[in-house]
Amino acid sequence: MIIPKQDVNYSLYLVTDSAMLPPGKTLYDQVKAGLENGVSLVQIREKNTDTKNFVEEGLQIKKLCHQFKVPLIINDRVDVAMAIDADGIHVGQDDMPVPMVRKLLGPDKILGWSVGFSHEVEQLAKWGPDMIDYIGIGTIFPTATKKNLKKAPMGPQGCSKIITALEDSGATWCKTVAIGGLHPDCIERVIYQCNASNGKRSLDGISLVSDIMASPDAATSTVILRKIIDGTQFKFVNFQLSPSNVTAADVKKVISQVKQTRPLVQHMTNKVHQNFGANVTLALGSSPIMSDVESEVRDLAQIPNASLLINTGSIAPVTTLTTAIKAYNEFKRPIVLDPVGYSATEIRLILNDTLLTYGQFICIKGNSSEILALSGLTSSKMKGVDATSTEAVTKELLALATQTVAYKYRTYVVCTGETDFIADGTLSGKLSLSTGTDDITAKDLPCYLVENGPIPIMGDITASGCSLGSTIASLLGGLNEDGIAIDAIVGAVQLYKSAGKLASTRARGSGSFHVELIDALYQLFNENKPEEWTAKVRRL
Ligand code: 3NM
Ligand code: MG
């Protein structure tokens, strides 16, 4: 062993594949470039190499790895690992049974196992600490590298479930790496979102094949990966995720910024909301664009102060939505998700889960049924898109559901109702391997309540909830670099609720309420006196 196995650094774990080498490069070249630039662990994974070649290559690569004090792991082939005295072995669920491998290898070698499901973790825990040293959790995203993958991509959510299972089953010794479809455009988000629910741990590393093995410039690719993995801050928007007390002065500042910057708010929304949402956006000094044309999303995402609202009330093609999400994430512009009717039908559930898997959202806004369903805290299925759960839903439960969704997706969450709940799960964008959320759990997250008494007529017009999404997207889009996200989100909720109350006192029925709501938003926005708004904010 080149180093004691408890000292292994799992942070950037390169798995080889000689079938994807770029022209002119050998496996040795690619591994060397990786090691020179920060690869911390190497696995030789050769599915079609003759044993003699495998052994020769293994010896060569072992020598190379040891020059860098990096351990060498062999995939699947226990005989090869033993023959070359490798530092460890990695086996999958269908390879040689783990207890046999451990018996052959002895206690000091590193033993890794591919895990795709929580029940596999329970087995691991039963074996105890002398069996498995680390697990490769996958596949996270689709990948062309591993043929005949029997598992569906699990996304960061599935990975978090497995990390949580390790904590729940007491297998705290076992280290974790994520694998499958990991590249610079998603690795920060994967590290950020993959956490045990008790806040005590996150991934110990990222494992990958093609990003280095297939790279024409493996050195530069590794430098890029290393920099991301060593990062301490995930800046997925170009304004601030810092905490705030959200005073009237803070909200006033946000609105002044929106007036100056006149954000472009791209709506990918349902048909019923389009006209009303566009008028609400205009009332807030912003420019609406109601487009779900895939070929222009990149251009729109690059416009300064652009923001994107995705409302899944009518369902746009998934590829259009994921392309938009990727573009807005790339240009660090905010995306608000309104998961309309989440879990009301299977297709809405799958669509929204898919969107949440492929992007980092700044805010998820839903009604209590949607947020409860996303939180997983109740098993009740919603009755319809606008239905609220018939169970006794207490304020405590709604606050916890809001915090739970915020924690899961590391985002801000707004749960609407007579009281609106807003939770901040971003933890200021803090990024780190291994340490999780520093013991902070969902119930510890900052939570704000916005109250203004009942406004029953809100429920008598269409798209009133959707247009809160437009309002949040406007105010977030308008932030300058020094603007603070939570000020914009709480401010938007407070503005919308105050305007609703004001409009309800002026309206003669639901028809004029529609018009009065736009007038009230226009008035309150332009006056910009949050200290006089009727909706009040308090901290939980
Ligand atoms: N194991 P790339 S996915 C080797 O899910 C391997 O267990 C997986 O390759 C698992 O980084 C995978 O090129 C391939 O996507 C990962
Ligand atoms: Mg295998």
C-alpha cells in the first residue's frame, strides 16, 4: 500500500477506458496528465483487454501512480489486482461477492463497491466496517461510457438518498464518490445538492471516465475539474445568496434596482397565464417575453438581467425546457420553477423531477399541495391542480415542508396560501466535499412568514398564483451584482400580497379584481414604499 487506506483522498477519482482515447494518446499519457494535475485516485477499468496486457499495463500504471503517492484500484479482476499487488479493487453488484473479495485481498486493501439503491447500503452496513471502504454511487446522469447500464439515472436526489441511507444505517466509515455523466457543467451542482438529510456529510469525491480519458487535452481538463472540486462557493447566479433580515429598506433597494435594470423575464408558462403574466411583468417595470422556442434560449439567457420562469401548467417539450435551464445556469441567470400540479398526475411528477434533476433553480414556488408533495412529508396525492390537501395541515407542517424542499434542492422555496412561507436552503452557496451542511438540517433553515389576512377573491381569478411567479422572476432578474436574492423573493411575495389586498378593497367582483390587481401592482411598485405595505414579514 502506497498510503494507509484511511488516508485515501477520493476527491478526484479517475477511472480509465482505453476504448475512448483521442488520436495519438495512450492510456498511460492520459493517466499521467491526470496525475500531474490533481487526480487523487486511479482505477483501471478494462473490459476487453487480455489478461497478459492487463497485468503489464497494471504494473506500469501502478508505478506511475505511486510516483504521485496515489493508490491504484483495479476494476472487477481480483486475480489481476492480486497479481500486481494493487492498492485495492472495485466490484459491481454482479461481480465476485464482496465477502469473498475481502477474504482474498486481506484487511488492508481498499475495497470499493458500485451502489445504485438504498437497500444495497443496508447490506453494506450489516457487513460492518471491515468490508467496504467506499461506494461509487451511480449512475447520476446518462452516460455513453458504461454499456448495458441496468440503472436509470438517479440525479442528485437519488444520490442524496443513498448518502442519507449510509447515515441512517450507521455506516459512517464508508466514503462516497458519485459517478456517471459528470462534467464541469454539472459537478458543482452535484457536490452542492448531494447531502445526507442529517447535515453530517456530503460526497467525498467525483469519479469520472470520459471527461479526462477522451479529452484531447487531459491536463487542462483535469485542471478545470480540480478547480471546481476545490471550490468553496457555488455561484450559480451573479448576485448574492447572503442572509438578510429583509427590512423595508432592503426591499426598497431591490425595487429601485428593478426600475433601473428593467429585467427581461422569459416565461415558459401555461396558456392561461400568458396574457396576465405579461401584464403583471409590465406593471413591474420589466419586459416579458413569452417564448418557448428552443433555438433562442441561449441568446435570451445572455441578456443582462434576464430571468426565466418555468411554469409546468402546460407542458412544453422536455428538451426545450432542459436546454433553457442549462443556458440560464451557464450564464448564471436566475430560474424560478412553478411546478404546477406536481404529483397530480404521473407525467407532471416525472416532468418536474426531470427539470429539478437537470438544473439549479434559484426559487421553487408552489401552493401547499405542491410543496407538501415535493417535500415527501405527506403521502397524500393531490386531488387536482388547485386542490389543497384535506389533511389537517398545520402552519408547522407547511413551514417544515417548505424548509425540506429548500434543503433538498438547495434553493429558495415559496409555499403560498393565506400565510406564505419562504425558506432559504442555499446556505449562501457554500460548497464542500465530505462535510455536508455542517450539521444544519431542513428545520434549521431560515424561514420567513408573510401574512396579510385572507384575500378570498384571489382564488376567483385565473393565474393569480402563476403571476406571483412572474413577480418573483422580475425582482430577481432586476438585481445588480450586489443585490441579495432573499430580499427580492420576500419583497416579491410581500408586494404581491399587499397588491392583492389593496385590489380586493377596490374591486366590485372578480372581473374588476383582475384589473385592479394589475393597477395595484403598478401603483405599489412605482411608489416604492414597502414600509407602508399591508403584508407583513416575520421570521419563524
Ligand atoms: N460506472 P463517464 S457509470 C464506470 O453507475 C461507470 O456505476 C457507473 O463514465 C455506475 O464519466 C460509469 O464518462 C461510467 O460518464 C462513467
Ligand atoms: Mg464490474
